Amino acid sequence: MNPKRLVKISKYLSYHLRHHPQAIGLELAPGGWVSVENLLNATHQHNFPLSRQELNEVVAKNDKQRFSFDETGTLIRANQGHSINIDLQLEPTNPPEVLYHGTGHRAVASILQKGLHKMSRHHVHLSADIETAKKVGARHGKPVVFAINTTEMQSNGYSFYRSDNGVWLVDEVPPEYLTQV
Ligand code: HQG
């Protein structure tokens, strides 16, 4: 498949599996899953016909491994990034001692004052390394990276989750746990 088509299908899947499943008549089951058969039928009914082969290729090759099949290959979901209220059924997991969050420089003052909030997403997204955080931040302008003291957050009762594609998730990060890198 050519790279443009791959990106186009990824965006289409992100839109429907994270934000607007009902736009093509789908409903996400607990965990964010939809039946592959229903998804493919829906794409045909809504003018964006996808084949199972194309879907397999996008799941395998997406640059950030945004999508997964279940172990039977009959269900598919977005690994993270949802704005709709679904329970991803992730187990709390011990994170590395420090995680990172990249943002745009315009948000710094507000973050230092109020902490990190999930905004339109389901969780605050954190990265295990500074380079990834920088890239995420650059989507919002000149990137600024914060380090998060996860050990202290955990001892104060915060839970961390790791999505299937390695993104760390938490409900919020109050300002006292943040240091600008
Ligand atoms: C900022 C991409 C002001 C926050 C990436 C961020 C990631 C505040 C923005 C994933 C704030 C939300 C998520 C506060 C948070 N005041 N700004 N108190 N608290 N913010 O896109 O983390 O391509 O929803 O710093 O790789 O940038 O979608 O979150 O800048 O993993 O797969 O509010 O999206 O993955 O922006 O990115 P986003 P994000 P995908």
C-alpha cells in the first residue's frame, strides 16, 4: 500500500475508533473494541471501502502502533487517544521512576500553575523517554518537556497505565510533581 493511503486509513480509523464511532453506525464495546466484520461493512456503507488486507497492513505498519486486534483477530480497537468515555480495561502498572510530557511553550505557565489535565482526551499522555516527549510537544509549537516524579505520585495514590503501544497514561499530574527539563 502506498504511504499516503496508509496515513489516510490510519486517520479514518483514529477518527472512528477514538472519537466518533457513531458517525458510521458503530458502537464501541467495553475495552474500546469493535467487530472487524462490522467495521469493514460500515466502511463500505459509508463510502470509504476497506478490505481486511488493508486493515491488517495498517494495524501492522502504523507508525505509532495505534491499533490492535484482539487475540482472535475478530475485534479491533485504538490502543489509546480516545475522547469518548470508554474503559480501556488496562491494569495499573508500575511506571519507570520518571516519565516525560512534551507540550508547546505557550502552555507552560498554565501547566506550572494548574498541573497537567487530560483536556479533550481520556488521560494525560506520558512518554518513557525525552525524545518522544519532545516530538509530542512539537505538535503544539516550540516543544517544552516536563519530567514527572512518578514514584511520589504512586506513593500518594495515583495509578499509572500503559497502553498496548507503550504510551503511559494517568488521570492528571498536579504541579508539585512536575519539573521542567
Ligand atoms: C496541554 C499523539 C494548558 C498538554 C501523541 C497538551 C500523544 C495543558 C495539550 C497523544 C494543560 C493536549 C497525546 C494545562 C495539559 N494548561 N495546557 N493545565 N494540561 N495541557 O493532543 O499529550 O498521534 O490531547 O500539554 O503522540 O499532546 O494521537 O495531548 O499539549 O501520545 O496517536 O494540552 O497524541 O498521539 O493535547 O498528545 P493532546 P498530547 P496520536
